[in-house]
Amino acid sequence: MNYYEVLVGDSQFHGDGALTYSWEGLLAIGTVVRIALRSRSALGIVFHEVPKPSFATKPIAAVADSPPLASETMQLLNWLRGYYPAPLGVIVRQFLPPSTVFVGAAKIKRPTIKAPEVECSPKLLPNLNNEQTDACQQIEKPGSYLLHGITGSGKTRIYQELALRTLQAGRSVIVLTPEIGLTEHLVQAFTGMPQQTFVLHSRLTASARRDIWYKLLASIEPVIVIGPRSALFTPLRNVGLIVMDESHDQAYKSDSAPHYRTDRVAAKLAQLHNALFVSGSATPNIEDLYVAEAKGRPIVSLTSLATQSEYSAPTTNIVDLRDKSVYGRSRILSQPLISSMSAALDRSEQILLFLNRRGTASAVLCSTCGWRATCLHCDLPLTYHGDSHNLRCHVCGRNKPLPPSCPDCGQTDIVLRTIGTKAVFDEVHRLFPAAQLKRFDTDTAKSDQIQNQLETLQSGEVDIIIGTQMITKGLDLPRLAVVGVLNADSSLLVPDFAATERTYQLISQVVGRVGRGHRAGHVVLQTYNPDYPVLQDALTQNWSTFYTRELAERHMYHFPPFCYLLRLSCARATQTSAEKTATILEAQLHASYPNLRIEGPSPAFHPREGGKYKWQLIVKSPSRATLLRIIADLPSGWNYDIDPIDLL
């Protein structure tokens, strides 16, 4: 009889170490097994062979009829345990198939269900231009590369070239996308590659995902895997290239345990495989660019459009919503925007209207002069709470009454304004009843989701596209001529340190849907703050000015990349209990770490969840190791998120 430590892959297992089981035969490290966990069964991974223990052990119930996980996969699992602490069962679950078929008592047999694969048919790729050729020559040696290319510069073509080079060397490729809705765009780009391409995401059935997982584990030929962040945990061997498209996107941060950041996991996986890691974006995260510069990692720039055209950059029109005369036929769409839309429809051109609904806080601003309510300590927007008629900072907890008049101009036009995409859709339909409309947001029916409508959008059958941030990236629409940004201020009013950065990224991305060489483009941006620097920078694609200014502000207020962040939160039955619990922990942390910077305690941005009151602390430290020690010593009942990308 042989004895093995098994890492349990079950979200309900909260132990912090492997469990010991027995098996008559010899098992390799990384073998997937089925084990008994109390009264039910779970999947696990063989971690170590150990001597016979002094206690009774349960036998392993079944062993997978497949090769063991690659050593690089096991090393990544072990690294993840230390870098992003979480219950062990939750971490191990990332590296296992979604489900498994058990036959008999001895073997886990690989299923025979047909896995979704992309058919391989030869496809002629366009020639690389000089700038793209230069970029490919710079991305040669294993390591991490930041590909900073303006919208329309042909970053996808570079991904294709790097993938071909990698496949020809007999190595596999992982291509990451932030949203499932963008998967189809990448599938089209990689159709025709010489090796099989697999698409893997959560909208596939469990049986289909399981089948793909086993095929990849058993594959000895190089393959391409396209999918969201979870594709990093597929059981590939000999990975030669990892591409992280639209690398700035917030969806690359896991919102459930383990709260990992995709770029850091991808960089580690590439290091383990001695592979290339390329993160590409027109608007890279400030933190990523700063770290790349500080560590001397290559930053590859693309500054020209891939498609040369007679058309110049799109014209822009900033509409000042403080001027009531801009409203005519609508209180949502300004008259300049309506006029641009009418002209485009007369020319049979396409229109895109963007509304950033992620700005969920009511806009607290003066509609006369554009004043915004901000925290003097954190320089973040204050959130209005109707129950107490107060403005509160959800980072440091400071609060003050809602002023009866504007502190800057003295007028009483303080507004709390939000609108949704449905209201915009109804208004546009009223104004243009003959136009074909499509709305895209999280409420869109499955059949109408953007990944299922790409052909319809690209063909021009839809006259007016209305949506949230999912329509701002990845779309190349030949008929698109007018882009309207309905409320450019909404994301600036989110009480978060990255709000200005997100605003720049969103506006730059949506503006980048026009001016791609197909036809003349026009952008109408509606705002209460037309002189706000970030709006000007985004419209003119002035990255360097924005980057320099934002870095200075981050340094002044102690935010990343100048410190590491840890968000701690607790939920209690009453507000008093939650506040008391948070106050006690704050005092304990100050006693143990007197030089630590702690913001709060304060109610969370969403102060009630599941009927309980939620309070939080924000810990800032120049040492990530210090934050890991705090996590290890946390009292029960506390949740944590290390390296958060926002504080909401």
C-alpha cells in the first residue's frame, strides 16, 4: 500500500493543508484523483508520496485515466497559494476540470463528448507594416512585454504573428480576453492557424468544458486556447506565448477568492514555461506601465493606424451640459448630438451611443458651474446617502452634510443624476422611430448578447448601437461614423482612486471605435465639466500628459503604484456591531504595525449585503509581505482582497 498527500479541490474544504489517502499502485505527482471528503466525493491532485502515517487513512476512490498535471502547473498552484491567500480548496479548484465522469471504482475515464474547437482552414493574413514588423522583432526573448498601441494600430495582427512563430516552434499559445463577448472577435482572428484552437469559457456546458480540459491535458501537439482569465489554469504543457488582450480591463481581476490579478498570474506562468507574456492595450493601466518602466521591462509602442486612409482623425464636439440651451427635443441627448445622428442616418451611416452605467453613485454636482463634492483627505468623490442626508467618503469614512447651495458659485442647482441604457433606448426610439436599434448591457437577452451579434453589427444592419462599456472595445465597424458619450462625468463621480484612470480608458476606447480608416468620424461628448483635464486628454489621446499628472496625484495621496493595498471588510447584523468590529481591528493593527497607513473604518460603498451591514478598512503599505502577515492573522469573520483594483 502507498500513501499520498492529496490537495483537495473543493470550495467547501477550508483546511490549509493536504490530506493523506492510500492507493495500492504508484501515482505520479499531479495525478487527478477522486477522494472521499466526509460524506461526499471531491476531486483532488496528488501532491506528495509520504510514509505510512500513524492514523487510519481512507483509500483514493478513483484515478484519472490521463497524464498528470505538468510540473509548471503544480508550481503555479503552489505560488498562487502564497501570493493570493485563500482557502486551499478554492485555489486547487481552479486547476481541475469542472466535472468528471466516474466509471467503476478504479478509473476516472475521459469523456468522449465532442469539444468545441475552431475549424482550421487556411487564411491569408495581411502583411505586417513597418511598425508591426519592428514590434515583432522587439518581442523575441522570453519575458514580459507591454504592447502599447493606439486603437486601430493592429495589435491583433501582432498577436497572430507571434502565435504563428510560437506554434511553428512546437509550443502552445494562450490568448486571454476580458469578456466572453469579445471571444468571437479573437476566434475570427485566429481561425486558420495550423494547429487546433480551443475556446474555453463559463457559458459552455460543464461537459463541454470538461472534455476540452481532458483533451488539453492529453495533448502532445501545440494548441491555441482562447478564453477569459480562467484559461490560464488549463492543463497545457510547453506554453510558449501568453497574450492578454485589452489588458487594462477590470474584468481581469477576480472578484471571488482567490482574488488574483490576471497579469501577475500570467507573468508567473510565462516565467515557469520560459515563455513570452504580451499584455496589449491602447490604454494600459498606470500601475502596469510604471512597474514596467521601473523594472526595465520592454514597452513596445504602436503609434500609427494599421490601415492607411484618406480620412483624418475624428472631429470632436464637447457639449457643456451646464448650458441649458443645448437641450431642445430631449433632456438626455443634446441638440448637437441629435443633429450629428440625423446627418449620419441620412448618409446610411452607423451611430454608437455609450453610457457608463458603472458610475452607480448618484452624481453629486452643480449643474451651473460643474462643482463636484470630493473628500479633502482622499481627493475622491463623496457619495450621497439619502437616509442621513450626508455625503460620505467610503475610503476614510469622513462625512459632511449635503450643502444647500454650491460652495463655488452659490447656486442651488445641486443635482443627483443617473440614467440607464433602457431610458436612452426609449428616448432614441422616440426621436428616430425608423432607425434600427440594438442595446447591449448586462440585462441583454442571451440571443442578443454582443458575441452573437457581431456579424449583424459589422454588416451595418443596425443603425444605432446603445450600450455600456462592453461596446467600447474590440469592435471594428466599417459603417460607424458618430460616437456619442452621453455622460462623461459619471465615472469621475465614482468614489475610487482609479476613477480618473477608468474615465480616460473608457473615453479613449469608445472614441477609438471611429477614426480607424474606414470613413470620417465624429465624436460628441456631453459633460458638466468640459475643461476637466482627463476629458481633454482622452479626446486628444494625450497619454503622456495624463499619465504624468495621474502619477503625481497617486503619489500625493498614497495610492498604487506607490504602495500596496489591502481591503478588509466585515459584515454584521447591525450597523453598530459592524462599526465596533472594524474599530477594534483598526486599533489592533495600529498597535501591531504603528507605521502602517490605515484608512477608515467606514461603511462599504454598498453598505448592506445579504441583510447585513458591511464596514471596511483600507490598509496601505510599501511592503506586500506586511499585508500577507495581516491576512494570516485576521480574526474570523473578516474578508480580504489584496491588490484590489478599486475600493468599492
